[in-house]
Amino acid sequence: SRCPRRIEILLLIAVLASYALCLLGLQAREAGHERRFQSNSVKDKHVLSLWRLGLEYARTYAGDISPERLRELELALRREVHRQAQELG
């Protein structure tokens, strides 16, 4: 599209969808579903990104998540981002 406003809206939708997938990925990880979606048997580290894990989890388990759980996941995702930023230096 040539309309800058439309591009901004499409980018916002993409960012929100990506954020939602990260929340679902965190839900899957905390619920112990992570290894169901990885093709190798590595057990001592995370193999899939939260985004990819969330995508696979959404495809398989399209269940409802309560608003309280979403708030918990959002806080957990913020902590995870902060932890990874601290590791970078």
C-alpha cells in the first residue's frame, strides 16, 4: 500500500500478533509442552523461540486463556526480556 497510515496499522497488527504468539509460547513452556514441538531430544536447554513455540501451540491447543493468566504471562514475558537483555551486557 502507498498510504503511510495503512502501513502503520498493518505494522501494529503484526507487532500485536507477534506479541500474542510470544505470550502463547511462554504459556506452552510453563505448561511443559515445549518438548512436544521440537524435533530433537535436547532436554537441558530451550531449543525453540517463544514466538515459534507460541505458533505451534496455537495451532495445536487453541484453548481459551483467562485474562488473569494473560496478565501473568505478560509479566513473565517482561521478566524474560529483561533477563535476556541483562545477559547481553
